[in-house]
Amino acid sequence: MAKIKITQVKSIIDRSERQKKTMSALGLKKLNATVEVEATPQILGMVNKVNHLVKVEEAQ
């Protein structure tokens, strides 16, 4: 399974509670925080919901 790097690039202040919980579930708590996760369908769906707040790259 491929890995992806997810970086938070925008604040979650003034976002819906659902988006805040999604960011937390991805492991992102602070601005510019980066996590490396497996690219499962569940993770990709979560990233799709908050794609305006994050930057996604392929991990190597």
C-alpha cells in the first residue's frame, strides 16, 4: 500500500466541528504539522473532506 504525507496548511479556527474532528483523526493538531499514513480508501476519503486545509504528497 502506498504512503502519503499530509501537511496542515490552513487553520481549523472557524471550521465546522466535523472538519475539526477529521483533522484530529488524521493526526493533525497544529499548523504545518505533517503526518505520514497509508493511502487507504478511508484515509483518502477523510483527506477529500478537508482538502482545502491540507497539502498531500506521495511519500518515498
